[in-house]
Amino acid sequence: MAEPDKPSQLQDLDRRLKAVRERRRQAERPRGGAVSSRGMGAGFRIAVELLAALVVGVGLGLVLDRWFGTTPWLLIVGFCLGSAAALRNVMRTAEQLEAERKRAKAEQRRDPSS
């Protein structure tokens, strides 16, 4: 009697595994206007890099202005250099994120079951 029971148990297990995989797939997708945590992380990373570059540039400009007595010229130069560094950092980060996205998309094409 154990023999006929085994195929139905395997079919039941297969059905439950498929249901769990589908629920996991649904949970990983952002719903409606929801933002994924990966997107939020990238946004915060870009914001911090922008702010850090500007703070360093302006801070150095202010310190050097006080030291040399050239107010406000080195502050302006520091702001411009900080802005250029911030733009460079954002572009580099965007390229890295795009490469990661392409890599994930290629992996998904190779293995559509995961």
C-alpha cells in the first residue's frame, strides 16, 4: 500500500515547491509605485557622494581662503572642484550600477528558473 502513496506525495511536494517559488518571485518584484531596496541604496549612495564631494571642496576653499586671505576666491574654486568631483563620482557610480544590472539580466536570461 505504500507504493501508490509515494507518487501522490511527490506530486504534492512538487506542487508546494512551485507555490513557494512563485510566492518568492512575487515578493521580489516591486509592486505598484514601490521602490526596491536596491534602488534606494543606489540613490542614497549617489546622494552621499554628491554631498561629500561638495563639503570637502567648499571646506578646503574656506580654510585656504582664511589662511591666504583671498576671500571668496578659493571658496569658489573649491566649490567648482567639488562639483566636478561629485559629477565624476556620480557618473562612475551610474556606470557600476548599469554594469551590475546588465550582469544580473544576462544571468537571468541564462537561468530563467531562479
